[in-house]
Amino acid sequence: MPGRSVTSKVLALLDAFTPSTPELTLSELARRAGVSLPTAHRRAQELVGWGALERAPDGRFHIGLRLWEVASLAPRGLALREAAMPFLEDLYEVTHENVQLAVREGLELVFVERIAGRRAVPVLTRVGGRFALHATGVGLVLLATAPAEVQEEVLAAPLHAYTEKTITDPVRLREVLAGVRKSGHSVSDGQVTLDALSVAAPVRSPEGHVLAAVSLVVRADTAQPAALAPLVKAAARGITRALEPRHP
Amino acid sequence: MPGRSVTSKVLALLDAFTPSTPELTLSELARRAGVSLPTAHRRAQELVGWGALERAPDGRFHIGLRLWEVASLAPRGLALREAAMPFLEDLYEVTHENVQLAVREGLELVFVERIAGRRAVPVLTRVGGRFALHATGVGLVLLATAPAEVQEEVLAAPLHAYTEKTITDPVRLREVLAGVRKSGHSVSDGQVTLDALSVAAPVRSPEGHVLAAVSLVVRADTAQPAALAPLVKAAARGITRALEPRHP
């Protein structure tokens, strides 16, 4: 493709890897990155040399540990997760339910951490995976506190109905988001899967911006959202405090 | 630098970020990557455009969430961690001690997961962080099961003494590694910090290769390694089983 920068051509090779296609042959890689086979071969070899890609015995490529190592320095990835982990563990210890931590990336959210209870209600999420903002508890918190232009863009697009309870009416969703801002937490009841209810609260930066959202996901039929909200909010505040610079 | 490939020049910008320098100004980035200021500026902008880097309000660059998202597809990173997490959680639940999961990368190890007990003995590790192979419990397992040429290279180099108990004599270390292979687990007693003891066991691929090591790190003065070994080995076997392809 003419006009594309060299950097973007290199990054296009990484873009070829997705959660549904984490391993690719050389020809799949070339096709997905939009480059010739010899170019894909040369660049892939260079990426293997650095450790951004690794090659399995069957010849297929996958993302390498060296890239994961560098990426672990992302403040919104593992660094946030490290600060949050003790509070997420405490939430898990006292509830044995699913605990999730997510950040907004554009018009979607990315799960940064998940502690799944063995006997807890099944959830659809994967660490590093994406999800829409308008359905989950963490999504509703991240959407309610996003810049106005992000909210407008999400509300203007079709809202996917994961279940019959998912809010797909923009007017109704606007009301729900106002309620989240007022109460300081969200409740998503059967809006992702009918059997799950999540309660989420915002994690703020020392400057007061919303950085992330933390949630508990429990069985919908026995859930007591009013009891869970203070627990989730306290954990979110604990993470916010852990992110503040230490004063000696 | 003439002769360097374009890919390696792009990756040199990512290499500039390290655990001790996770945020860099443009001039720091240019100096560390060995490129001119205008080149660094152009490439950094392209990396920001893709999401591999993000720029803070103060103008400094850090690793971006999009890179972390792609990197989460690394089979030896988050994918291994996802398979291992239920077993690590169980280990934590029954002991409330530090639980660690690590893989070998060259002549060192990288921590892929860590669950830190709030009241457990303090440990030096960080998820995504590196450590030498000859001192920790997980390191001794990964070294004992590494290819012969890796073992020889580690044994030929000076072995850093973290404490007076760290094994720095190659002849003695060879004996310890033989013992690890025989028993199927390692014990590192005060070899990283004097107050900590770790017991580790190997996680194997479905083909039988050692992929990772899992450990419990406890207080050295009250530790009972003989009681911990079966627990750690059972967790390691559970992870091995979770990595096997499901047969319908």
C-alpha cells in the first residue's frame, strides 16, 4: 500500500494477530498484513529476531514473550493491575465471586484483570479481551465518565442486544448513565448474560480522572446489588489511593 | 546506524522502555534508540497513532494499551496465565502465601503471574520482570530442565550471590540441578532473600517439554518444604492438564 509509513507496515504484522487468530502461517500473515510473501518473510524474521514474534515447530508464528515483557510496562496494563491486585484479591476473598478490572480504549473496554471464582457464575471475558461499553457493569461506569464526544459516538451507533435485558434505547441509556454518575456505581442486571449481575465503580487517577472500573459479577437470581455496591466502591477507592504518589 | 533493518529501528524505540525507565521524553527516546530527534519524533508519532505508545499530558511517552492488548496473545504470557490461574488461585486459597509462575527467556526467567499474600513474606518480583535462573525456586526448575547448552552458559558465567546462601559454585549448582531433575521439584532456601523459602515444580506442555515453573514462597523460618512440595507439584500437574487439547 503506497503512502503507508514503514512503522505502520511493521505494526500491520502485529495487527494480523487477534484473539480468534493467535497463530498464523507465513501466507496468512502476508495476506492479513497486505504485503508480499517475501516482504512478510523478511519482516517476520526480523520480528522473531527481536522477540516480538516466535515461531512454533510447525512453522506458524505467534506473539513472542519479549513483546509481552515490554508491553507489561504499559501504565494502563500491568502497572495498573499491580496497584489494583491486592484490592481485587480482597474482593475475591470476601465474596468468592468474579472480580474484574477494565479500562476504556476508544469506544470499547479492555479487561486488564479478572479473578474468576471456580464455582462463580460463568463470564465471557478474557484478560486483554475487548467488550462493548453499553452492557457490562464496568462498561457502564467507563461510558458514564467518558468525554462527551465518546458518549455521543457510542449512543449514535447501533447498540448490540446481548440479551433481552441489554439497554439498546439511547434515551434510556442516557438516563442510566446519569444515574451511574449520581450514585457513583453501576448495576448491569442480565444485560450481558441473563444469569449474571455486575456492580462496578470507578478507579480515579490522583488528579481525579477515571482510569479504570472494577466490578463484582455474581449470580443474578440471588444478587443483592445494594449490599455489593459499598464493597466495590471501597475497593475502587483503595486502588485510587494506591495509585497516589507516596509522600515520605 | 547503517545496516540496521527498518523493523529493528522501529523496535529500538520500544527497547528504550525498561522497568526502571517506563516513561521517556522525546530526547531520551531519541538517545536511547540511537536516532536523530526528528526521526524519533516521526516514529514516535506513528507508534502513538497505532497505540504502541501513549503520550502523557507532560509530553512524556509510555507503552500503550494497544501494544499490551496484542501482547496478551503471547502463548507464553497471558495465554499460559489464563490456563494456570484457577490452579494458582487454589494454591493461594489453601496457603495464603506468595504464588508465582515463570517461564525461561534465554538465560533468565520472566515472571508471568504472581499472587502476593497481603501478610506473606515480601518478594522482589514483578509480573513481566526478569530474574536470574540460579537462585529462585522457579529458576532452579527452569535451569534444571533447560537444554544442556543453556545450562552450560549459565554455569560458565559468574553466579551473583543475592545472599550468603545463594549457590555460586558451579559444581555444587550442578548437583542441586541433578537433584531437582530427580525429585521433580526445587527448594530455594534463603537464596534470594534470607527470610524466604520457595518450592517450585515444572509445568509441561502436552508433548512433555517444560514450559513454565510454579512456586510457593513462604517464610523460611517456619517453612516445611516436604509438606509444600506435593501441593506445588499437584498444581503444576493441574496446569499441565489444563494445557492439553480438549477431546470431545
